[in-house]
Amino acid sequence: MLKKTCLITLVFLVACTVGPDYEKPNTYEDSQVAAALNLHGQGQNIARNWYAEFGDEPLNRLVDISLQNSPSIKSGLSKLKQARQTVKINRATYLPDLSATATYDFSRPSENIGLTADTNYLQIGFDASWELDIWGAGRRLNEQSWAQYQESAYNLRQLQVVLAAEVANNYFLLKTTQEKLRIAQNNLKLQQDIFETVKQKFDAGLTSSADYNQARYVVETTKAAIPALEYQMKAYQNALAVLAGILPNEIPADVIETKRNPVSKAYRFDTKKLKNLPADIIRSRPDVQAAERALAAQNAAIGQAVAALYPNVSISALFGWQSSAGSRLFNHSSEAYSYAPSFNLPIFNWGKLRNNVELQKEIKEDVFENYRQTVLEAIEELSNAMVSVEKEFETNRAQRRAVQSMEQVIESLKIQYENGLIEFSNLLQTEQDLLEAQTNLAESNGKIYQDIIAYYKATGGGYNN
């Protein structure tokens, strides 16, 4: 009866876990988030490979290369594997430890110390020790390491989201620059045609040197802008290479080719679906989930600190064989065993341990505020992205109408100038306005892609998948 009582008491003690149990923070209700973002909650589905919706195969291939080969992704994967190994290590920390030992000792003392004798001693056996996890320090350690492993997994996912967005963003910046270069080159041809007309009139004495020099100035100014655009193209190619973890000359040829450019026209996107998102979209973001797991890990650290205030109980034991002669080592008479329970209660370092508990609580408060900040920044990012997409489409429509108007005006004024009906300054200003309008439209076309990328990134890069 006494043995059963002791066993039940031991099981009860080992099952005890001190410190606060973790509860997920409820900083902002889903209804508050939905109201703040004006979400409709109709559950728009966003795939993890959201970038495939652009229908641009070179982009898809480049993102896939980046996700497989990027140094940042490989580093994040290594951190995840490290965290997994830590989980395995910590699971064994409070389990019984068993080791095999073998010892041989021979000693011959000096003859100058009196009567002496040689000693010949052999020992083989097993050592066992077990620190009882009475107060749950081991279980809290396992909680912490598991939460840190989950945090690493979410951090890796966040890296993937950010990388895909960065690759797509730089890809469309490259395409925007290529389109601006095409526009500049086309306008240069137009400007050179106008310059030839002015030159002919100047040579015939029908126009002033001011008109001649103004026309030449416009041509040379456009020529001067082209090298800068070519440099920007190369810079974006280099940036894509770094993101993909490859050398610049290893970028797929179709990524940098200019025959087919998606930025040459505005991307078709239904802005009405921007807010068709569930209220928990913020909490589903990997960076928010990583911050929440960091909070869970720190909560477990408090439990470990509290457990250190309580007595520590451990048991050690030895079983084996001891003999002065190898031939008798495994005889029954050579068997030996011992056991030694120990009890340790902190007294003089109590203040240190107590202060550590308070320290861990303060660290948890800091981690909580980081979590809250992450949530607020996520709400801000998604809100800005939705507004930016909507407003850019409005801007784009106005820019497109401006270009259409200027293209019609320039053709009309060119004919009028050739017939001597208007001053050259009128044609010159209109041509400059056309170049500016076409460039602005190209930038707006590119920004639509960039804003949609920012929107997908703000949603967490995909959910319900």
C-alpha cells in the first residue's frame, strides 16, 4: 500500500506544471479589423503562387528559381532545421540518462613511502541519472522550443512571401523601364523628323535660328535620357540576379527580352474584389503568426523561471561489476550497485531566481507589444495597398485619355507647322507634352502591377491553399 501511495504521489508531482498557461492574445477582434478595413468577408481566394495570375511565364519561372535558390530562403530553411533539432534535443533533456562505463586503473606507489602494494582495478557497468520534472520545467522547455520551431516556420514563409513580391516588383520595374526606353526611342524618331523639317526651313531661310536650336535641343535632351534608362535596366537585372541567387548572365533570356512587354498596356483587374477578404486575414499573415509564436515561446520561458524557484529532485544509480582481476569480473560476487536520490532547494540565490521571473515577465510584455505592433502594421499595409490599387486605376484612366488627346494634337500641329500656320514653339511644347504623357502612362501601367503585388503581399501571400 505504501509503495502504491508513493508511486501515485510521484506521478502527481511529475504532472505538476507551474507558471502561466499560454492564451493567444486577442488584441483586436475580427469584427474590429473588418470594420477598420471595410472588409466584405466574401472569402476571395488568393493562391500562394498569386503572381501566376499575371499570366507572365518568364516571371513565374524567375520566382520559382528564386524560391529554390535564394540565399535568404536557404538560410531561413537552415534556421527551421536548427529549430527542429532543438525540439528533439529539449525533448530528451528531462528524460532518464543511461550511459555505459568501463574503467581500468593500475597504480604502483613509490617504495620510499613505506609498505606499498600495486593496485589493479577494473569496473564495467551502467550509470543512470534522472532529474524529475516535478514542476514542469522540462514541459515548459518543450513548449518553448516547439513554439520557436513554429516561429521559424512562419518566418520562412514570410521570407518566401517577401521574396516573391520583391522579384515580381523588380521584374515589373524592369519592364516599366524597358517601356519608357521604347517610348523615348520612338519620340526621338519623331523629334528627329521634326528637326529635319525645321532644318530644311532654316536652310531655306524660312525659320529662325532659335527654332532650329530649340528643335536640336529637344533631340539632344531625349538622346541624353536614353543612357540613364539603359543603366536602370541593367541595375534591375542585377537586382533580380541577387534575389534569385544567380549571376547576372544566368538570368533567363526571356526575362530581359523586350518584344513582349506587359507594361505596354494596363493590367485588367477587378478592383471590386479587393475587399472580399475574411476578417481573420491579418491573423493569417505569416509575420503576425510568427510574432504570436514568439509570444508563446516567451510565456513558456516564464514557466521555466518559476520552476527554478522550487526544489529540484534527482536520482542517480549505478549497476555493474568490479574486480581486481579480469577473470573474476563477471562473477556473481563482483556485482555492485548503488543509488543516490538528491534534493536541492535554492536559498542564497533565491533573489536572483525571483528577479529572473520578473525579467521574463517584462520580456513577455515587450514581445507582446511587438506582436501588437506587427498586427497594426499589417492592417496599415493592407489598407494602403487597397487604396493604392483603386487610386492608381483612376490615375491610369486619366493618363490614357491624356495620351490619346496628345497623339491627336501632335499630328494636327505637325501638319499645321509644315504649312506655316503655327509657330514652332507650339509644336515643340506639344511634342514635349506627348513624351511626358506617354512616359507617365507607362509608369502608371507599371505601378498598377506594383500596387497589386503590394496588395497580395499585404494579404500574407495566399490563404485557403
